[in-house]
Amino acid sequence: MTSPLAGADGRVSIEDASPSWRIDGFTTSLTASSSNTVAAYRGDVGDFASWAERGGASGPESVDRRLLRRYVAYLTTRRFAKRSIARKVAALRKYFRWLHRSGVIAADPTSSLRAPAGDSRLPRVLTAHELSSMLDTAPADSEPEWRRRRDDAVLEVLYGCGLRVSELCGLDVADVDLRHRSLVAWGKGSKQRKVPIGDVACDALRSWIVMRADVVAHESGQALFGNERGRRLAPRDVRRIIDRRSTTATHPHALRHSFATHLLDGGADLRVVQELLGHADVATTQRYTHVSNERLRAVYAEAHPRA
């Protein structure tokens, strides 16, 4: 169903919004956010601005809480998922707070705006069999040696260090210290953290680094991992690696989820796991304790005679 406020293709365009919304200024202010986050905020705010203008609003000064509630209702009727609506509302809150701080508007209309609570989704944790088939099973004989070594190192670092895919792709050779078994990861907001590397991941990295110079083009600088074209490894390349190695449909982030959950299952302190993952807020890390509690309940139900 196409909204009467949308374009002919059923979508609103960011470019439809007038300069009075100051969207460029807002996105420029997001210096601590990743490029993906900035793009998402720009799209969400631009969609709202275009929708509001089609309804008669001339700029952010014309927006009040009633209009924002109408927009949330509009998104609901368009059958957006609750999590998507919550994300869009979060973007609008950040946008209008910035406008208020900048003196563009006298009051923040999002101060009491609520979004529908999204369904709580626990991270998927890989089973021991899934991890073994991905990390330990030998690839086909036709697999080039360089690719086998690179893929081994990529998967071992993702699971052994709990990196985000973007952090792994951004690694340079100088970020890895095999002598002291650690690496430096650059997380969200360009925050730096040191992460230990396990023995298996160290061995895989040593094996790959021997061949790295034959694969990664000089133009790619000191990129630790490269793709078939000699360029720095990209997230889509990592997805292809996992698709080749995994026996079940698996997202790259599942390795990070498994890293965190397995540490907590093994008795690691929550604050330590928070530091290893690079979470700014421990509440983000706490969701992994829910996964562990689910496992405890499952084991109890299966093993205890009175369960």
C-alpha cells in the first residue's frame, strides 16, 4: 500500500526535505558515530522531514509532539517492525536534542515521545558442532592455500577475540602483536581497546601473515586482510567466508555473540566481557547473561529428576 505522503514509488526521498531542516548540520555533528550510524540517522530524519513537509510543516520549528505521534502512528499503519520504529524514534530524539542545544528550536518535542517496545531478541549462539564444522573442518582440496589460511585467521579472530566485523576489516598489520598475543581494535566512535589473542588464533595469524604480502596489494597499505582483488577485506567478503565454511545459515555477528556467551558460561566477569567487547554501557553486555541463563534452565530441565 502506497502512502499518499510518499512518492510514486512508495518511498519518501531525503532530497525532498528543504534546507530549513538542517539535516546536513545534524549529521556533521555526529563525530563519534560510525559512517553506518550516520547514514541511518540521516535517512531516518530525512524520511520524517519529507513526510512532515508533505503534511504542511515548513521546518523543525513547526513540529510538536502531536505531529510526532502522528508519524509514529503512520509508521505503524505502514507495518514497519516495532524495532524499526524504535530506531527511527531514537534518531528523531537525537536530532531534536541537537536542534534544541543549537538554539534552533525553543523546546524539544521528543522529550516525552514514546515508541512501541521492540521484541527482545536474544543473540543466536553457535553450537559446539557448528563452531567445529566452521573452524576445524578442512576446506576442499581445490581451495587456494592463501585463501584457506586467510579464512582460518579471519574466523579464529572473529570468534577468539569477539571483534565486530567492521573492526576486523579495519585491522592493520601494526595492530597485531603476536609476541605479546594481543591486538588493538578500533571500535565505535574510534574508541581503541586492546584484546588478547588465543593460541589457536595466533597460530592462524602467523600462518596467514607469511602469505599476506602475496595477496594484499601495495595500494591497500598495511591492511591485515585482503580479498581476491588485493583490496582491504570488506564486510561482504567476511559474509562470503562464513557462507563457504558454515553448514548452517550464520551471520558474522553470531561469532561475536558466541564469544561473549561462552566467556560468561565459563565464569568470566561481566565487566571484563564488557571491556573485551568494547561496550560503552554494561547494560548492552548484560543481554548475554540472558542467553546464559536460558542455557542453565535448559540443562536443569534436561538433567534434574525433579525438573
